[in-house]
Amino acid sequence: MVDVFIDVFNFIFTVILVGVFLAWLSLLHSMYQSFTKTPFLDIFENNSTTTPKVSVILPARNEENFISKCLETLSLQDYKNFEIIAIDDSSEDRTGEIIAKFAKDDSKIIHVSAKEKPEKWMGKNWACMEGFKKATGAIMLFTDADTKFEKNVITLAVAHLQSENLDALTVIPRLRCIDRITKITLPMLSTFLHSRYSALNVNNPKKKVGYFFGSFFVIKRKVYEEIGTHEKVKQEIIEDGALGKITKESGYALKMVRGEHLIEALYSRSSKEMWNGLKRLIVPLYHQSSSSAIGVFFAVLFILFMPIPLLGYSVIAFESSLSFTTLLISAIISTITIFSASLMETRMGLNLNIANSICAPIGSIVVILGFLSGILDANKSTAVSWRGRKYSVKEFSQNYLKV
């Protein structure tokens, strides 16, 4: 009787592992297509002839360790007609002082102290609106305070936008990681972006998929106003992605391009922020549909992690039988695909040391536990913590973006 139970158990998980393997094959294909076929910011036929004024909207909260480099690389841009609106979003450190010093030395930099955030607004969204009120440009460029730029980025972005008659353009940056946990977790998390929010999907006019990278997207002022500005997404936690979705679904021409050699953005400052970032992804989905969030959790559990313990089980408990043989083979193949995806993302996507891909199982566990923590905490008043603020997302409507 026990042998029959074990055989049934083995065959059930063999079927599951075959499904996991097929899912990873699809993900690997999407990743490879994304890496090899996504266009670059600096490769296009340039036929632009004008230089409309660009307003750089730079919200900053508690960014004293990063904003100086951001402002330096922005102020050195070779574009001839731009302003930098740097918004101190009620910072509790020296961010405001640093902005004020840069503004004193460079007339292109405008220092804005954001008013107190109203209720039912996310902090960054409110800061962007405060900056927009001061903007005078025909093109808006939204970026983050932990981002660095090559000196020709604005020139390339505006020329690309005009040459291809686009309404909006977003650039994939190189994501910089500081702490070890982020370096081994981000490759596993990023693999899923290629299947849902890849540039190939965003750039396909037949698909409604839209997405902006918060570290760099430019949008025509008229279009930004017509889609409702950041007020339209004032309650969205992932506001940049939500704005991209609205832009695409509204029928505007949106393009996503690669720019890892031109723009560098910090993904997270610590393992704690990485953890909060995982919760930030799953909590909005939970309030859209708790069953969907739980479904995503189990899908991620099986796709990212389960082949590895099942491989250990099938090796340790192995017996010469069909059920164990098929389980062992399927576990080996599925585990290989996990490490292959981690290696591809680590090298081709994130430009990290390949040693980080060896720790894929640990990264998978972090993602799984982060999602689980988000689901368990979703109804708490401090469900999401971000940039020193705590949010209860329960009463906020997250309408525009899903994991």
C-alpha cells in the first residue's frame, strides 16, 4: 500500500515538473527574444530637426546618498533646451539641502519643496504632480534620484521620439545592485518580466501591454495631460507601470528601448528594501483579487523552487522503479532550466557576476517568502513600506497594473 502511495505521489509531481519545464522553456524563449530583438535608444534613423524644451521631473525623498550624482549627470547633458525640476518630497535627511545647493549653482535646476502629501495619494505620485506644476517644457522626462546618465541621453531620447513620431518613450536601464541578497534575488524575479512586460510586447501595436520604467521615460506634455497626469494614478503603488499601461491603451504611440550602456538605476538600497519591493508587487494584486494573488504565489512556488527539493527527494529516496526514474529525470531537467534562466538573466540582462546565478535557489526562496509575507500582511495598515512611508493599500484602488 505504501509503495502504491509513493508511486502516485511520484507520478503526480512528475506531471507537475513537466509543466514547470515547459513553462521555463517558454520563459527562456521570451528572455532570449527580448535580449536579442529589443531596439536600442541610440540606434535609429535620426531625422529630427527641432529641440523642444524638456522638463526633467525628479522626485526625491531621503536621497542624500544618491541625488548629487543624479543631478551632476543631468546638469551635464548636451541637450540645449531643458530644465531640471528637483522635488524634495518631505525628506528627513539632507536631500533638500543638496538640491538647494545645486539649484544655487545651476540656473537650469529648479528646487521645489513639495507640499504635505494629501490623503489617498502615494508619495512619489504627489511629488511628480508638484513638479509638473512648475514645468514649462513641451516634453516631460520623469526619472528617479538614484539614476545616473551619460551626457547624450536627453538628446538621444528627444531625437528618437521625434524621428519615429512617438508620443512616449521609455528606456530600460542597467539595474545596479548594492547588497548580496538583491544580486541573487533580482535575476529570479526579472525572468517573469520578459514574458509579460517585455519590450517586444510593449512595442507591438496589436497588444495592449504598456509599461514605463520609472528611472527614465519621456512623454509629450499634451499626451501626459490627456491621459490624466499622475493624478490619474495617484493611488497606484507601481505608478510608472500604470501610466505606461494607460498610455498604450489610450492609443498613443509608445516604445520601449534598451539603454543599459547609457543609464544606470539603483534597484534597491538594501535587502530590507528588496523585501518591501516584493510586497509592493503582490499586495495590490491581492486587493484586486485575493484568489489571483494566491494563485500567483503557488505558481511562483512551483516554477521557481519546487524542482530543487523534488530533485533532492528523488536522489535520496531513489528506488529502481518507473515512478522514481521519471521523477528524477523531470526534476533534473527542470532544475537545469531554472539555473539556465538565472544565468541568462544575470549575464545578458543585469550584467552581474555569474556567481550570483549559482545562488538561484536562495533567490527563489526570497521571492516566494516576500510574496507570502505580502499576502499575509495585505490587510494591515502598514501593508507596504516605501521610502520611509507606510501605506495601507486596502482602501486604495489598484486598477492599472498586475503582477
